[in-house]
Amino acid sequence: MSLSDATPLPPGVTPPGYDRRALRPGIVHLGFGAFHRAHQAVATQAALRREFGPWGIVAVNLRSAGPIRDLAAQDGLYSVTTRGPDGDSTEVIGATVGWQCAAEDPQAVLAAMADPGIRIVTLTVTEKAYGLDPATGELDPAHPAVAADLADPARPTGAVGMIVEALARRRAAGTPPFTVLSCDNLPANGRVVARLVREMAARRDRALADWIAAQVAFPSSMVDRIVPAATDATRAGAAAALGAADALAVETEPFLQWVIEDHFPHGRPAWEEAGAIFVQDVAPYEKMKLRMLNGAHTLTAHLGILHGLDCVRDVMALPALAAQVRAHMGAAAATLDPVPGIDLAAYQGDLLARFANPAIAHRNVQIAMDTTQKLPQRILSPALDARAAGFDAAAFARATGAWIAALAHRGAADDPRAGELMAAVAAMPRDAPSAPFFALAGLFPDALAHDPAWRSAVDAAIEEFRA
């Protein structure tokens, strides 16, 4: 038996806590992955419990139909198990009221996005799915989805193309636009997505681009919760707790953070009831998280790969490796301006405890995926700021060296630039092993790529880790 509306939930499992039959869709979410299921959907459910409204979620996957079919089979229900030092708890999430796969029925997705009842479109599609050219900060016309959507804008396949076409349909129908809320780890994600959407719109219709610029809100946000990829053990644990199979079960840590710029002209759920913080400027929080958490995660993952350790917790269990992670966080903190309401030393202590949480099996290979898309904001930007301020940037050279050494050790199958990376590995000279990587187009800023001291520090790290 699978989880469904007919499943009697055992004592100890928290139900949705509101009348799902009365819930109407108000949000389309692009990217129905584990992170969304354990973060935005959980926060939306908490908001609905405290302040019910038309904020049901229509879950959309751009490519993978499997999770959407599972969701349909389970009446839109799935479970989230929170694992912490004080024990586990399981909650059934019921905030999802619709489900579509764009690869199977793109017109149904566009119809949902064009529906006047939808007032917010949220995204967790990963950095690489936006079609951003990291060298220019603009739309990358060579990105497969971008190229396809520029050629045939009425039948889009990518996230940006979907948003543009849905907004075009709303404009043509005289329907107010939705707010676009990115929840991906891009610096200034709202402004980045706004720029990409307007650029794609301008290539088809300047009037549409002007309307978007004048009418559509793109607040930035910062999200934080550790959500390991689900495994058979995850699903077995959920089945034991629920008394029913749950193909979409996820597990996560107790911590959840969501910092959002409060710009929602057409309304929003009461996400503050789930602990979301609404601010005028999310940039300080975003930079803190990208550099201290995500940057340290990138280092930790590659240390784990180099030492044959499966999970973050395994790295943190070894004092010598945990000390390297701690030092990296400290170096990242030194590049930050004050963050309102945040004690950076206490934040660092919390991060270290979260990384070491023995109940969370966050695999290093999962974190190491797509590193070329993450390195600029997590490692290279703080390196530039450290050098400009006269600080020691050795920690960031060390993280870069760990990444290159791990590529030479394990390969780069899970990176969109895998072919280039493995060619660089094959070309690594003995005396300057970083040289082929610094030659990769658009990855390293010129100030680092042309700095002999920086390159030497990266080379020294590579040699240390390879040894």
C-alpha cells in the first residue's frame, strides 16, 4: 500500500493539519526535487496551518517525469523525516495540489503558469539550468535550453523560456503577472533571473520585455537546509514510520532558514510562520551562506573524495580534516561585511555542528556535483575579496587545489563541463598542474588566473592532496 489520502497516519506522524480539499493552487514550483520537498513545501505547509489561503503548490519538473508520476499516485502527499541529535520526527506534506512534467506536456505547464490564480512561481532548478553565461553574466545562447527556446519561444523547454512564455500569455490575456522567486544558490538570484528573463523576452518582443521590467517582481532569497539525496534506507524508514510506502520520502536536519526580500505585489503565504525572515536586502545573508556554508561544503566534499570518505559527517569525524573545514569558514567570514542580526562566530559554530550531525548522511559526491557552476561564487569571489583587502587568500587556493586533485582522483562525470575538465586532467604538467584549469574559458577571473602567487598556492595544494 502506498501513501495516499486514504492512508490512516499512525500516532507520532504529523498530518498536514488543514483541509486539503479546500486548498486552491497559488504557486507553481519549477524543480520538484528533494530540496524543495524538504524546504519551501515544508514552509508553505507551516504557513497554511497558521493562516490558510489559496497557496497550494503545483509541482513541475522540467525533465524527469518519475517523481511527478509518484506524486500523482500518492494524491500529492509525501513525508519528510527530520533527523537530529534528540531523535527523529516524520511529517506528511500536503501542500502540493497539482503536478506536471514539462517534458511530457509543456502546454499543461504553461496553462498552469498562465492561470490567474497563480501569483508566485518559485524555482529550485540548480545553477546550471538558468542558462547563465558565467563570463558575461548574461544569457548563454549556446545553452541547449536557451538555444531551443530562442528558436521556438512558444514551445519552451527551459525554466527561463517557460517563465517568459507564461508571462507573455498573461500579458496577452490582461492577467496580472506572477512574482518570480528563485531559491537557487546564485548570488543576487532575483536580479540574475530578472536579467535573464528580460533578455530572452527582448529577443522576441521589446514591448513584452518592457512590460516585464515594469510589472514583474523578482525578489531575491537565500535558502538553507541540508537535504541528502534519498536512498532505499530513506524510503524504508519512511515506510516503517507511515505504515505505507512513500516513493518521495526525504530526510533532513532540524535547521531551516529562508531569508526573502519582501516584494510580493500580488500576495504571498505567511512564510514567516515557518521562520522565514523578510528583509529589504538579502545580499549580506546570501553572501554569508554561499561563502561560509556552501564554500566549506565544497571543500569538505572534495576532502572526503580524496580520503575515501562517503559523507560530510565522516570528514568532520576526523580532527585533522575538520580543522581544515573550520579554517576555511574562518577565512570566508573575514571577507564578509556585518550581517544584520547574525553573530558570525556563532553561525560558524552552528555550521560545524550541522556538518558533524551523525544522523545526516549527506554524501560528498552529491555535494561535488556541478562544481564548475558553484566555484565562482563559493570560492573564487571570496578569494578576490580577500586579496583586495590584503588578507591571506590561501584557504581559497587550498579549496581550489582540493577540487582539482579530486578531479584527477575520481573524474568529473557529474559536471556540465566534464569533457573540458578531464582534458585538463590529462594535460596537467608536473611543474604547474593547475595550468590547464586556469586556461578554461570563463571559469577563473583574470585577477586570479594571471597571478603567479595564487597559481603557485593552488599548485602546492594540488601536490599536497595528490600525495
